[in-house]
Amino acid sequence: MMTRRVSDVLSGVGSSAQLVDELGRNARDQYDVMRKTYTERLLDCWYGYCKGTVGDADLLAALRDFVLVVGGLVVPEGLLQLIKSQGALFGLIVGPGGFVNAELNPFAGTVSDGFLNQVYGKTRVNGLVEAPAMGDQILASLTGYRCYKSFSQKIAVHSALRLPAGYTLMITLPTGAGKSLVTHMLAGLTEGLTLCVVPTVSLGLDQTRQARETLPKQRSAIVYYGGYLSQQERAQIRSLLQDMTIRLLIVSPEALIRNEKLRNEILEVAKKGFLRNLVLDEAHIVQDWGSDFRPDFQLLALLRRQLIAESRIRLRTYLLSATITEETESVLKELFSDEGRFVALRFDALRQEQRYILAKARNSGEKQRLVLSYCRMLPKPMIVYENKPDDVERWKRLLRKQGFLRIAEFTGDTPGEVRNHVIEAWNKGDIDIVLATSAFGMGVDKPNVRTVIHASVPESVNRFYQEVGRGGRDGLPCLSLLVHCLDEKRPSELVLTVKKMLSRWFSMLRQGFPQGHDVVLLDMDVPPEHFSTEEKARRGLTNRNWNIAVILFFVRHNLLELTDLEYEHSQGGRYHIWVRLLKPRLLQDREKLQGALEAYRLQEVQKINNSFSAMTNMITDRETCWGQHFVDLFPSAEHSCGGCPAHKKPLFADYGLALKDEVPVYLVGYSCSQALGAVMKGYSNLLIAQPGVGATEPDQMRKLAAIVRKFEISVVVLPCALQDYASDFCSLVLSHWEFLHVVQKHRSLVSGPVLVVFDQDKISVNSFSLCNLLEQEGIPVLYYIAEDLVVSAYGKPVKQLLNGYKVTLEEMLGGHRCVSGQ
């Protein structure tokens, strides 16, 4: 029925917009959304083809995807003739009556039928999805949600809310686990400004939209400062900052670093104590020192130090990412924390959606033929990654010759306005294939990417994993195809030679402006000594980035310290950085500095070589699951793999997103309200007796919620049977299993009074024992339990095991003195 309607629309009968709208309204799951997307793409390509704006290859590739996802169909005569002439290249088959179908797997054994059936939705594979977790009144009142998306999201949010001033909290939550709620809850519950730094315009706009939807009551206090804003709109936002009426300001690193007016306003509100939280999204980008790195991200550490100083160490810092290697964590800890005030909260989980395929090519010619066939016949949207901008440009020329027009390139050399246009068109579905270096990926969150091709071997397993992670973000299977050419060379240009570093350093130093005996103002646009006159005349963004890379190299090896920066908008934009010479004599002696740099460079080159060796080892090791190689990179994650050269069936670990490693205690001691202290009278426990027959459950929960508010209880533990009442409590609400996990793994979350609600007819021995442990550490514990209930492990009723006072619900709420001691 559906294919017949599409045939009619292609022939000019019926409305494409009406059909697509109907498919969207009737979509029940992500597979229905996928069918709607491929239908819409085919119709768009057909209309574009008729107008001359879409190429032959674009249309035939869209038709192939539609046929394999939705079904075969009869096409108009004009399209039928195109299929007869070129369709074989796309695996299209014309049957009797002009009925068009497609060959599922024309790849001669490289790609498994199972993978293709999964990615086209013919075989459904259910991955593991973490169950929702009990919510609380804080969540419900702000957002309207009654549950957290997962236990891990709940713990991340409450850890963020309870973080002490001056601390840094790093949180890893996998894609789809809802880490953006951390930012939203901080903004909604903090009296002051939350500053959120995002890597791209599209992500900034998306974060703004999500935050306004999540926090409807504070919609007007949530703003984005970045691309597409007029000068008048920017001035208005700065005025709102001055008035201290903004609660969440979402901004790009470039806007913070390059816009002196904005930066000064933020420094000023930090000085006034209004800036309370700094959130850095996609924090793993900071450690990217490659040729496509974002200098403004690295310079954020300097701005943070200035903000910390102005706020008198009241500012809290949050580093968010889906996955972070141990090495990256060390770098982030060094750059974005002070004096040991660093907390890592890791809920690492490997992606389940990728189906990993390895294709080997004997030479560059065979690689070209393979990649072109994959571009024709693997599902879109698609990303093709290369290591160098020149290779990206070459693929773009080749694909255009083959009839692909709905393509775009995205590299470190792509101008900012072009990048924004590409991302916007990509997100709208106007581009089918993006040809890119690693510059494409930071903050790019298109949900339905079905194929990621690496036309060259990436320089590290980490880079490979991050890039394949662009696919399958809607939770459906996607293909990751790595083409390994046997004559491929190791990456060599990632670290400047010492000769070029010296050339750049002494050129910048010679043209710098001394600001005292050990501080120098350096211009990042200065050309190096080794540039020719022509190169000096046409130097640009790449030259500036390499100069900044040299400065950051010196900073990493304790030769320099960044002290301040400014961005000059004239002449296309110029960075000026103040640096302190930590070893002045060495830095001014070319011969001695060369010897030191040789040793430092050798360390970094060795690190790069080791990373590339790990990548090639993964490729050549046909026995070991690729998921295991990823676990070696992210040790906190459990092994999981959707399929790879070592096996074709998914291997998913049976686990939830729990904390694998214990979080060191950073909150010592506890707070107890004066009112609660008066009731407990020095005892560490209090028995609130459960009433007998006649007391209704809703009435009991209402009274307990009132007690939690009155006595400022920090944590509430509920049986799962009472989870519908969780959103009545204005504190962290845990199930008994969650309580056990939190006390064992994240002790700092239990740093205040705890109310534990037990079932009326049974008792959790583990929870009871944990309560005893907390009491020994001085944490007040309130037991809501039937006093005559026997604890089997001890062989005694509860009232004989607690030494504190016993009260009723009414006595707690009425303020009466305790009438019976134990």
C-alpha cells in the first residue's frame, strides 16, 4: 500500500507533503521514523532531479535505500530509463512491468547479510536500554518529568547539584543517557548564572531549544550567544548579563575567547558572585591537539582561571562527555581543576549500534573503487572520513564526477560560515554524504546516520571510536566500514619538527612585546622564520593554529604559563596571548632549547606512534573482538559489541549504567537541622512507627514528604512498590538497590540525614545493615518501619535493635516531644 502511494506521487498523483506528514503522525517507533525519512528523501531527490539540482547518483542511491527499507515499487518512465542505464552500479533490478527492486548485498562477502538486514530494518535487534529511575519533587517541579531517564542520569544530576564551590566534576554519560539534563537542572536550581560552552552553532541552538522545553517557567532566562545573532541581539544579551537576569547562557568557545565585550561582562558578573556554574560540553575535545583542533577550546582553561579568581573560588566547573580516556581525564584534571578539588563520575558504556566491517585494499586504486561502490550502495546519511583535507577534496571531486551533488566537505580549513551552512543542511536532510576530517563530529548530533566510512586508517583507536560514534544515535543499527589500504603510511604531520617549532617560537618571541622581566605578549599571526615572502603574504588560519599549537606544546612541557589573552577582530581576527616564561634562559637560547624540544617531541611522537600501533593491531587481530580493544581504551566500560570482524552476532553485556569504580569521598561530615537534632536528642537513629490497619498509603506518603521538608532530610529510600510517590519528596530518592549502590560507590551523596522506608511485611537486610553502618559514621537515620517486624539476620524485632527514640508521624509533624524511648 505504501509503495503504491509513493509510486503515484512520483508519477504526479497525490501530495508528497501530505504523505510524509501522515507517515510522521503514524510513526510508532524509530523504525517507522526511518521509513518516513527514506520516503521523504526519495521524493525530495525526485523533485530535485526534475529541476536539475540533484544528480543521477543522488537519486539512484535514494531509490536503493527506499526499496530496501520500505519495499519495491513501480517508477515513472523517466526514472525507469535512468535505472536501466545506470541502476546496476547501485544494485537496482528492474523486473516485469517496470517493478524496481534491489540486491541486498552486492559486496562479494565484505559485508555480512546479517549486518545489512539489521541496518535496513529487516531484522530487528533490541539493544539494552536502562530502565527509568525514580524521580523526585525537584525534577517534577522544574521539568514536569516524574522519572529520570536512568539511574545514572539521576546520580549525575544530584552529584552536580551538591558539588561544593570551587570543585570540578567530570561526568561521562553515554549518548542518549540524557547528560544535558545536568546543565538544565543546574540552571533551574542555582541562584545565579550557569555558563554552558558548546562546540558548534547547531549544538548551541539545539541545547537552547531543549533547555527551554525542559524549563518552560524560565524560558526567557535561557539564551544563546553565537552565530546568526545580529549586533542588536548581542548587545541585548550583554545588557541582560549586566542586569543579572539570565539563568543559562549557552555560548561557543570562540564567542567567549574572541568577544572582548562578552568576556568582560562575564568576568564582571563572576566578580559580583552571580556566575555560579561553568559547564563544558563535549569536554574530550580539549585534548585534541591534531591539525583540526579548536584553539579556543584549549584557551578556555585560561579563561576559567580568571573566572575562578574573580569569583573568589565560588565557581563550580562541570566537564561533560559521552566517553573519556584515562589520558584525557588526566589532561582535563590538570587544566580545569585546582588543589585536588576534582571529582570523576564515570558511567562509561560502549556503543551498541555499530556493526564494524573491515575491508582491505591492495593499493590506492582498489581503495578508490571500493569506497565509490560503498558510497553508491550503503545506506545514507553517510560520513566519509579522511585524515587530510587534500584527500577530502579529492573524494569530493570524484563523487561529483560520479553524479553525486547532495554532498559537502568539512575540514579544519573550512571557513566558519561554510561550516554552519553544512551542519544546517546536514541536519535538515539536504545533504546525504559529508566528506570530512576529524573536524566534523564535535557537537554534531544528527540522530539517523546509517553509515560511517573511514577511507584511511585513523591515527588512534580513540579517534576511530569517537568518529564511528556519529552513527546510530537514534538507537538503530548502523554500519562502520574501515578501508585498510596495505600501502598506507603512518601519520607523520601531527607534531611539528623541532626545526619548525624553533622557527615559530623565535619569530613570535622576536616580534613580541615584553610585559616585565618574564611576561611577553605574543601575536599568534606572526609568520615563522622558514616561510618564504609569498607564504608570509598569504598566511592564514592554519599558520595561526600551528603557532597556538607551539605555545600549547610549551605549556604542556612546563616551559610557559598562559596568563591572559585577547582577540582582535581587525584583519580577519588576531589572537594575542600573554605568556610567562617559566625558564627564561632556556627559552632564549636556541641551541639549548633545541635539545630540550627534541626530548619533548620524542615523547609526543612516541605517544602518537603507540596510538597508531594500537589501531593497526586492532585491524590485524582477527581473533579479538573490537569491543575488547575499546574496553582497553575505556577501562570503566563493560565489554559490548554489535558485531565486528571477530564475530557477526551482537555481544551485549547484561548490565545497567552503574558506577564501576568507587568515587573518592569529597564531602566529609554531615549537616543536621536544628529541628531534627531536637527530636533525635543525640541518638543516631529514630524509629517512626508505621501505623496499623486503617492508615491509607497516600496519607502516609504525604506525611512523610512533609517530614522530609520540615527536617531537611538529604536522602529518601523507598521500596519499588511506592515509586509512584517519589516525586512528592524534595530530596534524592533512591530505591533500596540504588541505596546499596550509592553507599558503596558514591558515599559523598549520603552526607546528611537519611529516611529509609521499609515494606510493611518484610525488611531488606542489606538496607538495614547499611543504615547501621551510616549510624556508626554519625549519619542520622530515620527508620519508617513496623516496630515489631523481625530482622531475620539478627533474630530480633526492629524495636530491640534501635536505641533511639520512637515517634509517630503525627508527633513528627506536630512538634510533640518523643513519648517513648527504646
